[in-house]
Amino acid sequence: MRRLKLFAALALAGAAVGACAPHPIVARDPVPAPSPDEAYDCSTAPLVLNAYRVGCEPRLREQRPVLHSKG
């Protein structure tokens, strides 16, 4: 019985050391964010039983003017 407790304690200690890795795994979104030039026109329409139909169409955003001033 004593060996079983020792084995269980060593297994738990090993698991605790492995949980504190020097380079932890960080979950990232596999889909990259859209660029600032992309935009979407979306519309929604209600349906039966609290459901909605969504329609989105991609469109290109106009370039923003850049204002320069001398000071």
C-alpha cells in the first residue's frame, strides 16, 4: 500500500511539473482578421420562432484621404 501511495505521489508531481511548461501553448484564431480595406453590407430579416436570416455582401472600402499640415 505504501508503494502505491508513493507511485501516485510521484505521478502527480510529474504531472504538475509538466503543466508549467516554459513555452505554454496559446490558442489562436485560425481565421485572420480582415484587412482595413474590406467592408461588408449586412441586412437581417426576421423569420418564424425568433430566427433571423442574415445576408452579407462584401464591398471594398474607399481609401481614406490623408491630410498633411506644415507646422
